[in-house]
Amino acid sequence: MLMQRRTLLVSALAPAAALAAASATTVRVSLSPLLTMSPFYVGYEAGYFRDAGLDLEVSRDLPGVQSIPLLAGGKLDVGFVPLNPGLANAILRGARLRIVAGRDMAAPACNEHRIYVRMASYPDGIRDMRQLRHRSIAVTSSTPFSLFVMDKLLEHAGMTRADIDIRPMGSNDRLAALLAGGVDAMLTLSTEPAPLLRSLKLAPGPGLADVLPNYQFSHIVFGARLLDGGVRTGAAFLHAYVRGAHEFLAGRTPAFMDQFAKTHDLDPALVRSGCRDSFEHDGRLHFDDMQVYLDWMKINGYLANPVSARTLVDTRFLEAMQRMS
């Protein structure tokens, strides 16, 4: 699949003509300190945003969910944010925020949002959630999305949460508990590279991509200044980002990845070898995927009323970006 996409990238999205005005437009961007930001860093390190006439003020260590109040308050202009109840409720309550482009998805070629078990207990991994009936599974306590994924995996196997023992934990605690034998399995995040997990003698089981292939779960969000200003600035930002994403998908590695490996004491080769096929190459939005999660939020009490995905989105910038290509 990745090779097919690389072939397509050769002819897709040639560099745009210089968009820079006499003075650059400042855009304030929040970034999570995660490997999922690698496509952005390809464009940032290569100067594509500067070429588009944009001067980025970057906050580098702000988790996506925590950026929502700052975006809503006008302190930030762009956030890389997974769809979540906080974002949906903020927009429904009148916050000047909108999803403008798609980013991460659960690609079948990648092992993210997937159950992992110890090879010592399951030498061949597991093929079916029923193998974990009445077993303990660690999930991330900080995001409802982990429960959404778990529900979809269980539903596919004809099971419910009553059939397993779910253990909400912090991100680092999940892995430590699994390695120590404190739990039988864990649900991974999109930020945990499969090569690293395999190096720890963990084996994969069912994942979100098995039940919802190419499910899009993360997006680019604009705040009031970009939403209420001219479309050109926001479209230029998306164009520069997508240009970097194309090159990342085609194999270009930003220095950020090696810096990340050094900071977290990881093998740079393992970090670079992670799956790259989980990023949208053109920013397209999957409205049906958003709706599936929003409907789950309503059923589980995170939303007071049913919500249409299109009420959370502004497509003007993506459409303008497409005209630049």
C-alpha cells in the first residue's frame, strides 16, 4: 500500500508558487511532543511555511487536548488535535474553533490502536478478542478514544466490556504493567511505534484498522484568527503542511525524529522504521468516521444531544488549498 502511495506522490502536489507577501504573516501553532508530528516537521525544517509567507510561532510541548482552551481563547491559531468530547463540546457551546483538515488514520499497514500481549504468554500473538475473555487489558485513562476503540474491538468479536477487565492507566504505566505481568494485554496509542513494541518482545493482536480500516481519528483545527480572517493564510498553512506530509510519506525523515529518539533514549533506527502510512496525504476529511465517534460519544454520555459531524468542520481552507495545487 505504501509503495502505491509513493508512486502517486511523484506526480501529486507540486510546490506552489511563492505566496510570501512583503512581510510574513505570523501563525501561532501548538505541537504535541510526539512522533505523529513528523510530517509537520518535514515542512517546517525544509522552510515550506516560510516559503508560503508564514512566520510560525511554535509551542512545542502542548498536548493536543490541552491546546483547545488556548485555541478557543485566541492565544493559538492552529492545533493538531484528535476529535474528542472537549473539542466537540467547545464548538457546540460557541467557541470559535473548527476542524479544517484530516491527519492521522488507522491504516491496515500500521499497528496502532492495537492490542498487544507478551510473547512469553502468547508466542503467536492473538487473533481474536475472545482469547482475552475475562483477562485484564490496560487502556489509556486520559482519553475516551481508548474506550471507543475497545468497544469497537469487542463489538466485532460479539463481546462487551463486561467480558474483560479494563484497567485505565497512564501511558507509561500501561507498558510497565504489561511488561511486568500486572495485566494480560494493553491497547496501544498511535504514538507507540510497532518496531519498538516488538523489540520489547510484545506481539500484536486485533486493532482498530481490522474493524474500521483507515479510520480517521486526528485533525488540524483552526482558531478564530484564521477562521475569521482571509482564507488565504489558512489555505497556505495547509498547503505547506500537506507538502511536508507528502514527502514524509515518500520517505523523507526530519531531524526531529532523531532528536526525539535521543530525548527518549530510543534507537534512532527503530524510530525511523515506524510505519508512515497512517497520515492523510492530502488533508481530506472522513465525515463518516467523525460521525461514528460522535454517535458513540452521545450514547456514552459525552454529548448531551446528537451532533452532525459537519457542524464541527469548515471546508473553505481545504478547498482553497486544493486550488493551489
